[in-house]
Amino acid sequence: MNYLPIFVDLKQRPVLVVGGGHIAERKIAALLKAEAKVQVVAHTLNRTLQQWVSQQRLEWLAQEFDPQQVRSVYLVIAATNDNELNQQVFWAAENAQRLVNVVDDQPHCSYIFPSIIDRSPIQVAISSGGTAPVLARLLREKLEALLPQNLGAMAQISGRWREKVKVRLTQLTQRRRFWEKLFNHPTFQRLTENQQFSQAEQLLQRQLNQDYPIIGEVALVGAGPGDAGLLTLKGLQTIQQADVVLYDALVSEQVLELVRRDADKVFVGKRAGKHSVAQQDTNQLLLDYARQGKRVVRLKGGDPFVFGRGGEELEVLKAHKIPFSVVPGITAALGATAYAGIPLTHRDYAQTAMFITGHCQPDGNKLRWETLAQGNQTLVVYMGTIKAAELSRQLQAHGRSADTPVAVISNGTLAEQTVQTGQLHQLAVLAEQAPKPALIVIGEVVALQPHLAWFGEAAQQFVLTEPQLFQSNNELQSFEAFQPSQPLKKIA
Ligand code: SAH
């Protein structure tokens, strides 16, 4: 983090501005909005600034800058067109340990002004840390359109009622539920939009009279295979409202970044073969947190119901009468194959796709090799790398051809994604080499992978096929896009 975002209360606090032109005026206007006591140092003031001085909205301190002037202020702004003077101001402030901003000169700023979306008292500040002001502005425009105008009114009403609500609802959890319910209430939203504030407050009063029992709840949320963009909207909303998030080893850093900042993040990762104890501990944690009235999210890689033991955890919650909900996620078989360029089904090559796991309960159901070994179908194997040799042997023994195309996708959908392809008889070697987590895909559709790869390194080929690039770069004229190196074998 290059800059710490903070909101500063400048009411009645002195701020020094050096410069009297229109750039200084812009900064002073913002400072006056924040009710700062602005002191200006400049030879001449422009017309607006002169007016503000005569209205006593700001103080014209002196004509010459003197380093002593920075000593009695909280912030300093240098906004002259004299580079040397700006530098002097900068060093005077630095020496006196005052925060200083030399306008449009980022190396000489110890603080910077963000782009602002103002729905006072709600304010959104955006900054690119000086790297891409245009991008920050575009983002501001987008957010500006997204944020309803009644936000400010809702916050104002909330400010007026905060203390009363605290007296009536003594628990933090109760209050949070109350406010969330109110802010999402369509009538409350409409009344504030239409500026019918007294009716909005009557509605608030009615809502406040209701009961807000303290019971926790658990949401089982699928985090998807890695790329945070694959998290569902509902998943995002849910992790943004969580008090505590219990997450697995498979949940990516990117997704964890999206969890509400104040939520407790608890790692409950586990490895194949060491399930039972850890699972009991996880179950107990879920119950404990829920009984404390918390909003618990159980965040699992991919989809919670696909080889994720989600069902088992819900059974425990059900038995203890804890309310729960489930937010599905994109399972690895869908995410990793999509990003690798392997369509799971294809009219010419596979009419069936099966998801199986290489890691079964020791005494559990045996895999039906005759069914799995049939042609015209795609097998996706979760947790399959350790058993890859047996998988390959059994499938061949039951009739699957040794040259059936296979792929091992590691870290699917993440920047580190790798895809290794080969034939069924090579599967054990491919699987052993592959970084983990890795997903095995077996079937004729895998032959399409070299031609349909689009993500990561493979994506660069696409850039070259864009017509404008062909026109502007002669060297690329001989480029042949996506000619299959070998003709694909169609399955009759
Ligand atoms: N519930 C998860 C699967 C959990 S089982 C889901 O729906 O995706 C764990 C296995 O999933 C791993 O051993 C691996 O085979 C596969 N897997 C999960 N994420 C993966 C990823 N990003 N890339 C490749 N394989 C992945």
C-alpha cells in the first residue's frame, strides 16, 4: 500500500496554501467545504480568492512565503507556478513534519488528494496512487452512476437514530441485522429517494419495535476454482456480510481479499487422508460460531457440493438446528477446463462428461471401470494425481485406448495455470510432474486443447490475430493462426 487512505477532520484547523491562482482556488474550495481555516500566502489573489478574503472565508496571511508559516498549520499545499518556491514550501513542511502536497508534483507530496464521490455524509475516495489518474477518474464516473443519490439521506437518518437504536438493541449483531434490513427495505429506499424523510423515520421506528433475536447462521459458499472473477455475485455479497469465514486450502488469495475486512478469517484446511479429526474440529467451530450469533461463512474451493463434503457439514448444522444456506460455486471441472480450452462435451467427440474422484473412502463404493472406460465421453478426475497410475492401468485394462488424449491442469484459472497434455499411457508421469492442485481430464475432447487454449501464455496468440496488428506489422503476414498440427480424430 503506497498511501494510507484516511479521512481528515479539518474543521477550524489551520491549513496553509501557497499560491493565489486558479489551482490554489480549486484546492481552497475543497478545504472550505471541509470547514478548514485556510491561510493563503501569495503576491496576488485571483478575483474569487479576493472575494473570499473580503467575505472573511479565508485569511490572506502574507505576500512572501516564510518557512515559519508552516509551523502552526496541520496541512500545507503548494500551488504556485514557481517551481523553486514550491520546492521551498515542500522542504519547509518536511522539516517541520507537516503533511504537504505540491500540486501536480507527486514526488513532492506526502499526501495526495483522491477523486471523490460525495454523498455526504457518505464519501468514496479513489486513488491510483498517482500512477493512473485517468483510470481513477473513469472508475469514479462508473461508481458515480452506480451509487444511488439517496445514500446521503439514509446515512443522515442513520446518524440521527444511532444512539436510540443502541439503547433498544443492545447486541452488535442485532443492530447490524436491524440496519441491514432497513437499508435494504424497498419502502425505506423509496421514501429516502423521494425525500419523504419523516415517513422514512416512521418506518424506521416501526422496524425498531420488531424483535431481532440473536441466532447465528451458516452460509456454505463456493469460492470457485481460483480466479476471483468466477465468484458468484451472491457469493461476494455473502462473504462481504460475514462475521467469520472458515476457509479451505483451495480458496485462492484473490477470493480471500474480497472477504469483509473486519471478519475473522479462520483457516481450516486439510489434506486428503487426514480428514476425520480436522472435519470434526471444523464442524465444532461452525456450531460454536453460529451459537455466538455470528454470520458464519464456510468458504470452500470450487463448489461446496462437488467433492467438498458440503453435504456432511450441513447435516451437522441441521442436527443442531442452525439455519443455513448454500451458494454454489464454479467447480474445478468447469473452471479449469474452460480456462484450459477443453470443452467437456462436444457433438463430435463426447456426449457424456463424468466427474469422479481418485480419492475414495477406503471401504466406500468402488469405481465402475467398465462404464468409465467407454469411449465418446470425458472423465474429469478430482484428487486423482496420486492414483493416476492405477487410473491409467484400469481404464486401459477395461478397453480405453492407450492413446486416448489426457490433460493435467494445475492451478486452473489462476495466473500460474499450467496444462500438460499427452496420452493415457503417459498419465502417471504427467500427474507426478504436475504442480498441485491438479485436475485430470481424460477423453477425445482433450485433443482440442492446443487449438482452443486462450488463457495465460496461450492468449498471446490471440493478440496477434487481431486485424489491425496484421495491417500494422508486416512481419506478421506469414503468421498462421491455429492450424491444427495434426488432424483431429473424430469419433464415429
Ligand atoms: N469442491 C472442489 C473440489 C475439491 S476436491 C470443486 O468443486 O472444485 C480437490 C480437488 O479439486 C483437487 O485435488 C484438484 O483435483 C481439484 N481442483 C480444485 N481446484 C483446482 C484448480 N484450481 N486447478 C486444478 N484442480 C483443482
